[in-house]
Amino acid sequence: MRRVVVIGYPDTELLDISCPAGVFDAATRCGAEPGYRVELVSLGGLPVRTSCGLTLAAGALERVGGRLDSVVVAGGPGHEAAAEDARLLVHLRRLAGLSRRVVSVCTGATLLAAAGLLDRRQATTHWMWAAELAGRYPAVTVDPASLFVSDGNVHTSAGVTSAIDLSLALVEQDHGSALARQVARSLVAYLQRPGNQAQVSMHLAAPPPEHRLIREVCEHITAHLDADLDAATLARIAGVSPRHLTRLFAAELGTTPARHVRAVRAEAAAHQLAATGLPLSTIARQCGLRTTETLRQAFADLFATTPSAYRRAARHG
């Protein structure tokens, strides 16, 4: 059996434990050979009180030894305090040396960084904590957008359920795509969202703009993607000058009207690519990107992939 050790601590996010554990368990039940044996550990073997109020039994981190397949560090509201626990970091480094690979979920990346395991590596974490991680640990190259990042034998994932995507990718790495697809189907999950897919829909990344005028302009953009949406047109719709509209967009959204329009169009195209079999030229036209070349350029800039590759990954399995 492949031994998977999940490290928990006070105020761990329950999903950060259950998502990878569930995927590895499902892989075993689907016939993975060898299968996975998952165990939860903590300092002193104390029960792990999760942030939702449930408490989980755990083994003693200090007693873990021998050959390991994977060490998984969960995230959660308690990650900052855990990253300051010298004893925990000592044992994390020890287990990393015994393990074939090291994995973090969400803010579990903070513990990996504190232990020096992300130095000179690329990594990701929950988008809300990406800037904090990058600022606190300058030796780490933080990708704030991707669902998961693999750098050598170290794998980091973004917020909570992205651990499913990473765990499925690891199962596929171990046992092939056929078994990984079977696991995904058993979990009613995607197989698999690509690691470089954006963590969040831009419509969910932040609350709607508080400024009524900008909110109305954004709603107009979303409802009229194939229309003329240049700055002058949007300013005319808003009843302000283009310069004033640009100032409002910078203050409310931290971007320009043109960049916002391009991002909304690219996201709409991503949804169509995943959900339909429409040709790229049709999708580009319907989403206001006009040509397939413009669509490709938008995907390269915003998602670091091509529309065709995005469609294959999004609809795989």
C-alpha cells in the first residue's frame, strides 16, 4: 500500500483533509494497485479540531517513520499559528525527507514555506492568501491563479476543493488516466480541471462593485459581449467622460475598462469551450473576441494555455 500521511493541527479546514483522503480512498476502492492507506497525524497524536467544529482522531506525528508515499499538509484558519510551531516544522521536514512527494492544500503551503520546502520553487495557495505568502517568503515564486502547481516532487493546490483536482492528477500519475477517470466518475467530479485553470470565476472573485455606475456598466458588459464595448462607448452609456470612467474602474476594480471587457469575454469563451462543441470561430464571435487569433491571444495572456488545450482538459473524461 502507498502510505499517505495527512498532517492536521488546531483549526484545520475539514475539506482540506477529506478531499485528498477521499480521492485516494476512492482510487483504492476502484482497484488501484498498489492502493493507498491514508492516516491523519498531529503533534502528540492530539485530536484535530477542525474549523467547522468537528474533531478527528489522529495518530502521533512524532511516531511516523519508515518509507512514505505522500505527505499532505492541510490548510485552514490555524495555518499561521501552525507555521510558527518549531516542533511541527521539524517533523514536517523530517517526513518530507522520508516521502516520495510532498503536497499542500490551500494555506497548508504556508507550513511548507515556513519549513523551507518551497524555497526556489513555484507554488500556489488560496487566492486570498497568495500575496501574504509571497510577501512573507520571498524565496517562493507564488502563482496566485492556478488550481495547483507541481514543481519537482512538491505539489501545492489552491483553496479547498482544488485538492480534488490535484489528487486526481496524482492518481493519474501513479496509475494512469483510465483509473483516474473511474475515480472522478465515482466522486462525480471533473477529470480534471487543468492546474493552470483560474482558481475562481472573475464574477465570484469579489463582490459586485459598490459604485452603482460601475456595477451597471459591468452588468451591461456581461449582457452585451458581442457589442462594441470600447471605453468611449461605455462612457457614453454611463453618462461620464472616458477619463472619468477609467478612474472609476481603477478605483473600484483595479483595472481598466478595456482589460475588464477582455477578461469577461475570455471567461465567457472558457465556459462555452467547456460546455459546448461550437467551433472556436463561433465562440470568438459570440463572445466579442471577433477572431480565433484574438481568442488564442486572450487565453495565452489570461490562462497560459490555448483554447483547444483548455477544452480538452475541461471536457476530459
